[in-house]
Amino acid sequence: MNPLLGAEQAVLGSVLLDPGQLSHLDWLAPDHFYRPVHQALFAALRKLRDDSHPALAQEPVPLSWVTDAVAEASTHVRGLTAVYAHTLISACPRPAHAPVYGRMVLEGAIHRSITEHAIRLHQAARADALQGEVEGSLHYADVLTGVLSDLARRWGTEPRPVAPATPPATVPVTPAPVRADQVAEDERFLLAVLAERPKAMDEVVGWLRPGDFADPAHGQLYRCLGALHHRGEPIDRVTLLWEAQRRGLLADGTLSSDQFAAICDGVGPGSAEWLGELVMRSSVTRTAATSARVIRALAENESLSPGRLINHALHALGPLDELRTRWQAAKGIPAPKPSASFPAAGGPPPERVQAARARSTPYLPLPPPARTGPAPGPATARPPSRGHP
């Protein structure tokens, strides 16, 4: 049996058996259920509760509570019968365990929601790569960050980036085939301009990094240019080739003489800043796609608890956030001021968080039965035994 399906059935069965359990499940929403029929039934049960159904004040619970819930849910979904409602009742081991069952449903919803938004981010990154844009990738990255923060509040944890102990295995992301040649050409053109016009390094050195290049050889060659610029040494094709040799790029095969010649011989008029922005656009879409794939792999790992999943997903978005900061610097966009951390107005109250974390208050032991006879006086009390501590 699917554990998530069993948890959803147990939640609904507990509310059908004991309507009072709804007061412990206010933090659970209908869209947290996976099956549409379960979503409709849970929404119907909450509506009956809000409408002050007579069953709430009756003991034992009348059959009308079940039949009215099925009738209300049937107006929104097909295939729900009273027989299935009784199947849900039989699937609930203990109605008092409803908060724990609800926590399981919320856990499944968190994994599902993160997977869906990671897929959307990956699709936006692919679309931006084809069009040479970055707005869609950055927008959906913001959406995913907001979703992670909201899910953390619902689960009752503090959202903070935490690196996983073992990174998830993902397939390497390569640029879209229709753009790979164009990206490589932009990178070669930029390197040629930087080698031919030494002052052009001042236009890009503040925000462009070697890791922004799709071709590792191009990134290493840009690192050589940055080293020469940092030391204040002259930059031309001779000094650049010498620096590449000193770093072992020719010996280990990272860069060949033909590649170097093709880059330096292909120089023409061009703006280093504009070409650098093209390289960064490609870097943003690649980084967004990589982050999306990592987050999706994390979300599909059912052994990860929601708190760890959320924190690992925020960590996976870190490289994209760093790249966004440099992209804004390249475009002259002022960095947003850090906002004060205030609790959201619509956030769940502490009691919902407590229920969501399934840290239920233990049942208090029943008081000992009252004695019917007279209480023994001091003279009749038994002294403690010396043979026992």
C-alpha cells in the first residue's frame, strides 16, 4: 500500500469518525491532498464544520455527518460514494492520531510542491536559453524561494540554506543544441576583444567570473587575463599565451595552440561589456537549470524530511542568487535593501505549527480513584521499608 494514500485515508477517516479532530487540522489545506476526491471531501468536511453541522454537538456521531459530507463533496468531484466514505473510516486506526496523519499528508505535499516548482524553473531556464533572456529564470527562482519559505513556516522550521551531506546525482546540464554554437562564438569573441584591447578588462572584471563561461578552456583563458590585469602587467597575445603556459593549460591539453590562434585571430570591433553580458545571460540560464535539476532530485528523495529538503533546496539556489547579484551589477541595477524579518501577517499561528510538527501534547494520566473510606491517620501510616531504597 502507498504510505501517502494510507495517510490521506486515515486523516479523512478520523474526521468522519470524530468531527472534533478538525480543530486540530486547521493548518492542513484541501490542496495538500494528492487525490482530487480526497481534496473535495476534506473541503466538504471543513465546510460542514464552518456551517455548524448538527453532528458537531451530538454524541455518538450521527450517520448524517458522513452522508452530508459525501453529498457536499460530490458537487465538486465525481465518483465519490458512501461506500468509499466507510472505506475511509475503516482505514483509520485511531481517530485521535489525526494530527500525525495530517503531518504525513503535509510532508507528501511539500515534496510534491517543490518538485512541481523545480520543473517550472527548469522549463523557464530552457526557454530563456533559447531566447537569450534571463527574466523568466530569475522570476521562477524568486517564486521557488517564496514557496520554500512558505512551506518552512507551515512545517514549523526556520528556512536556512544547508548543504546536503551527499550531493544528489544529476545528469550534467548542457546548453540547448540550437544555442551551443552561438554561446561558444560569443565567448571566443569576448576573449579576442579582451586580448586585443587591454583596457577592456576594466569593463567586465568587476562582475564576470571564469565560471560564467560554458567552455572550461575559455574560462581558464579568462582567468589568465584576470591574473595579468590584477598584476598590472601588459596584455596582448604574447603575454596571454605565456601566462597560459605557466598555468599548464597547454601541457594538460586544456587549451591547444590552434584554439588560442583561432581566438586571437578572430578579433573585430566589439564591446567587451555587451559581450560579457551575453556570456552572463548564458551562465544564468545554465545555473538556473542546474539548480532546478538538483532541487528536483532532492524532492524526489522520499527519505528526506521536509525541513532538510527545504534547507537543501535553498542551498541549491545559492549559486543562482550569487549570479543574480553580479548580473544586477553588470546592468547597473541597485541591490535591494535587506528587509527586516517580520512574521507574515497570514502565517500560521503557533498552535498550527505545533500540530504540523506532530509534537502532540501527551495525554495526562487519569487521577487515582478517590477513597471511599476514612483516610488513615498518622499513627496508622506504614513506615517505609528499610530493605528498599
